[in-house]
Amino acid sequence: MPVIKSAIKRVRQEKKRKAYNVSVKSGVKAKFKAVRDEVATGKVKTNAELIAAIKEIDRAVRKGVIKKQTAARKKSRLTKSYNAVAAKPFGTENPGKAGTKKATAKKAPTKKAPAKKATPKKSAK
């Protein structure tokens, strides 16, 4: 055990952080496992479980619990396994409508204020 006050405080902080990180990671693992089990049994009806797992992974990245690349790898592997058994691959359920962008009104260019003329310097006598 540390003796110095700052070291004691650091131990307390690490305990809190570890407890939080473990809870977030276990949430990610639970969602991940739910999708894997659904894929293993072949009973994939909707992509709700997959979306929930992806949201949980993204949340863990935002909180700084897992790294961005680790999350990308997990999501990629999960989606790949889901798409292998799903009737409709993930990402094709609601592709959106092409060309439905709103027309943005362009502002008329504003005139710039005329530049001030430089006054000539007075010569020193």
C-alpha cells in the first residue's frame, strides 16, 4: 500500500475507473454475445440486437474504455457474421432515398466596405 497521500488518492481513482471500465466492457460483451447466439442458432429476425451491440461498442469508444480500431474490428466481425445468416444484410434495410437533398438558398454576396485611403505621413522637421 502506498504511504504518500497523492499515491493513496491515485489508488482510489484507479479503483473507480476500473469498476466503471469493467461495467462498460461487460455491457459490450453481453450485447456481443446476444448477437453471436442469435447468429449461431440461425434465428435472425431483425437487426435490433446487432444495432444495440454496435451502439454499445460506440458508447464504449466515446467513454474511452476501448480504442477506436478495436471497436471497428469488433463491429466488422459482428456484422460479417450477422450478414452470413440474415435474409437481408445489415445496411440494406433502410438505404434512404437517393437525391432527396433540400435545396439550399444561396445568399447574395455582400458588398465589402470600401478600403480606407492611407493618409500620407507628415515629414519630421
